Amino acid sequence: MAPAHSSDTKIIRRFAALLSALRDRPLDRPALLQAVREQQAYPGTGSATRMLDRDLEYLQRLGIIVERSRTRPPVYTLHGSLPIFTPDELRTLALLRDTFDAGHPQAPAIHALLTRLTTHLTEREQQIYQQQQALQVPVQPAIDYAPYATLTNRLEEAITTRRLVRFSYRSRGSLAPKLHRQVEPFAIEYYERHFYFVGYSHNSGQIHDFRIDRIQDDEHFALLERLPPDMVHARRLITFRYRLAAILARDEMSRRFHNQRVVERLPNGDVIIEAEGRSGFFIRRTLLRYAGNAELLEPAWLRAEMAGDVAALARLYVS
């Protein structure tokens, strides 16, 4: 037996489909029926026509005006509307509100949209929306990325239109920016509490993660020619092995790396794990979080870099 609220959910889904279909432009009756059927909100039978008339009448009672022309077939035009949210949808909106920290580059736009969607809520709906959510996964960047919103939008345009990008970049620990003349854009990713522009550099012949706050939005920045459709450079991940202490290996292991798998179990309970990482820097920094419970084993060159990191850290605490 279906739950008591299932019919209400179907009605709300039909209303949402109608408003979505009419939001951009007026539609005649056949086009409107086709649009709501494509959203799987209406049955593909003759009853859909009667259902459409009934739903439009209900919307009219709610104060949502859908004008019907006198032509044949009639054309329907939406004149403004207020969305109706279920409690679950209100909690989802609240989750979105609490997820994006003020330091996110799109935070102002996200919160402006949420304000538009929630200003008409009733007192009861506001109570649901304003409740603090039990499940929270806030995106809290290490620095304020809001000032980089314009730059982020320009990089998104490069990714969407597949345009080469030219920009000056200030590497970690470097005072003078370095000019990267051609970078093929791949994606914008968020990890380690920073936003990175991922692209293939024609200068180095490798894929790099450029921290967005270190990209110089100056006279050198430009979108260049479009990339051919068949031009794709795959990221070459670094394969490595590390030992994880038994105290951490007993439970479900964190999936911090690509293709992570246990290749050996030692008598003392420790495990040897083989995995792939995006860069040596990312691998070393991630394993350092385990402190003495993880040991980078190979490749030898990466282990030597890790030893250098640990030695530099030890010097800070040796008197």
C-alpha cells in the first residue's frame, strides 16, 4: 500500500513540471503536454489532457496565473509564479545554504538565489528552512575566494568553450609570477581547502593544478584559440606504495587516493597499500596527516622527497 503522502508528492511533481515547462516561453497545448510527459510527471495516455486542465485550475486558485489564449490549439502563458516546497525540499535548500561558506567564490550568487526562492515562505515553512541541519558538509576554503569570483567565471568559460588560456602564475614560495603561455583547461577542483584550475601546460608538457588565488588576473590573462575536438591529454597519475599501521587498517580505510588497494597484509596487522595520486606534493601532504601511522615506501624518488619533508619538520622542533 502506498504511503498517504504519495498522491501529494505526485501533484507537487506535476505542478513543478508545468511551471518548469512554461517558465521560458508560452507553449501551445500539444507542446505543453509533450514537455510535462518528457519530465515523466504526466501519463502518456488520454487522461493527461483532463489532468492538465485540472492542474491549471488548481494553480489558478493558488494565485499562479496561467493565461489561456482563445486560439486552437490554445496557447498557455505563465505570468509569474511562486514555487511550493515540500519539507524535504526546504531541508535541502537549508543544506545548500549551510554548505557554501562565505569564502566560496560563488557564495554571493548562491545565497542571492536562495533568498529569492525563500522570501515568500510561510511562517511554518520558514521554521523548517531556518533549522540547523544535522548533516553538514560545509565547504570552507582556507582563504577567502570570494574576490576571485570573476576570475573563476573566466576560467569556467575557458573550460566550457574549450579555449586555450594564457596567464601569469605565482608558484609556491616564488615572488615573481611565471608566464604560462598555453594551458588546455580541464576542470576546477576543490581539495585541501583550496580551489584549483586543472590544465595541461604546453610549457612543461604535463597536467598541473594551478591554485586559483595564485593566477594573476592581469593584462597577460587571455582566452586564446579553441581546441580541436580530438585534442585530449590524460593526467598521468603517480603509482606508489605505502604502509598503513594496523590500528588504522582494522577499520574501513579512507579513500584518499585513486585505485587504492591492499596488496599485502603483514603479520603485525599492518597493510601495504598500492594507490595512485595526482601529484607528489599531494601524496606527501596527505600521508603526513597519518603522522607515524603511515610510511611511504616507493617509488624511491618520492620517498626521498618525503624524507626531506620530515627532516625539515624535525628541524623546527630540535633545539
